[in-house]
Amino acid sequence: MTSSTTASQTELKAAKVPLGWRDQCSALLIPLNVCRKDKLYLPWECENERHAYEKCQYEDYMRRMKELSKRKLAAAEEE
């Protein structure tokens, strides 16, 4: 299940992304990390990449919370 924001395992391995960061937004993390290394981790650099990655993380969190609430509601209706 690969989407536009999910990188393949070979891409993640080549970019040396730790296992804990290999999530739904991993394709956005790779260019962010490259930019961070190129710009020496200056906080005012790479703002567009960071914003896109954080937005993806937020949207993924909201999607998971909606799914969880639907499951809880379905479980409550079954009882």
C-alpha cells in the first residue's frame, strides 16, 4: 500500500531512515532530512519541507483518531 506520501522500503533503507520514522509520511521525511543536512539544521531553513511533513503527520493522526472513534462507536452499538 504505497501512496504519494509513503516511500518504499528500498528508498527508506537507502536514505537510512530509522524504523520508528517509517510511517505514512515517510516520503516527505526523506527530502526534509536531506535539506536539514545541507542547511546544517538551521531552524529557519527547510520551512516548506517541514510544514508539508508536519501537515501530513497531523492529517494522519486525525485519520487514525476518526477511525478509532468509529470502531469504538461500532463496538458500543454491538453491545
